[in-house]
Amino acid sequence: MFLWRALSGALAVAECLCSHGMNVPLICPVCKNDAESISHVLFECSMASQVWRTARVPALNGRLRNSLEDYIEHLFGIIEAGPLCGNYRQAIPWIIWCIWKQRNEKVYAATDNIVDILIAQALEDVEEWRKLNEEDHQEMMRDCRVRDESMASKEDEAMQSKDDNEDQRKQLEPEQQGHEDLHISPGSITRSKQVKLQTTLQHLLNTIQGSLVCANPTTLVVIQAT
């Protein structure tokens, strides 16, 4: 956000204020040598130059004078693949911010901070930012894992329910088939019982007749007549 404001000319430096009709001195209130533009405050002022030298940012001071866009592009090139160690490369945006804060403290509170302290503060800020981003990333990954596990659990439950329903259906099929096989009309049951009963009675009658013949032939004649 701060860099966007700087590149948009939305910082309250003397040059920008004068361009909007405000009657303020153009001279830089920090170094009192040049007109105070955004590129001057952040890169060309004696205070800013000292900060960049202490941070060991190569070939910055005076190389691209009076072109804010070129300064920023040069710094972005260092951030992506510069000779600095990782911490200093990542801290470059925070160093710019610290330079601007130091300018305001100098102008409005007459406070001078040691350059090493400014750089140390920038390094602390970038480290805090990194930790917060790591925590956010870890929390996001945890949320993703929880959602994935929840979805997997629901899918497993759905598959298990489907399997259970299939098993129940398979178990019911033989029972239904058995019921169909056992289903006989009332007429058929009566006829079957009648045949079986007649056969049994006939067998019983034959047995009785045999016994009576052996015992008393005369009686057999009477039974047959009956």
C-alpha cells in the first residue's frame, strides 16, 4: 500500500503539496540541500543514502537520480536475485517504510534515530510478517485437511450405507424367492391334502382288512358288504 501511494505521488512531500496549490518550502527539511520529492526522500536524501549504504544495497545512491520508477525497479531486481542475503533482500520494502517514518519523525518531532536501529527494525518487521504468513499458511492447510477428512468421511459413510443397502437387498432376495416358491393357492393345498388323506386311509383300510381276513373270513364279508 505504501509503495502504491509513493508511485502514485500520494505522499505529503513538499513537491506534491506545492503541485496541489499549498504554499510550503520546496527545500528538503532533513538535508536542506535539494527539493523534497518522493524519490529524494526515499533514495537521494543524505539520511536515506546512509540507510541504503548501511543495508549494503549495491549501486543505489545517485545511480538512477530523479526517477522514482527506476529506483523501485532496481530494488525489485535486487529482491528477486540480488547479491544480498535473504533477510536483507526481503526487508527492502520495510527499509523504504522505515526511511519514510524517520523523515516524519525528523520533520514533526525533531527526532533522529540511529541508522542501524532503523535497519534492525526493518529486519524485525519482515521476520514478524514471515511468521504471521507461516501461521496463516499452516492454519489454511489445517483447514484444508479438516475439510478433506470430513469429505472423505462423508464419502466413506455414503459408500458404507450403499454397501449395507446392497447387502440387505441381497439378503431379502432369497427370502422373497422362498416366499414365492411356497405360495400355493388354497385350492391346491386342499387337493393335495385330500389325495394324501385318501392314500393314508386306503393304506389303513388295507391293513385292517388283512388283519380281519386272517382272524375271521366271515367278518371280512360283512365289512366289505358294509
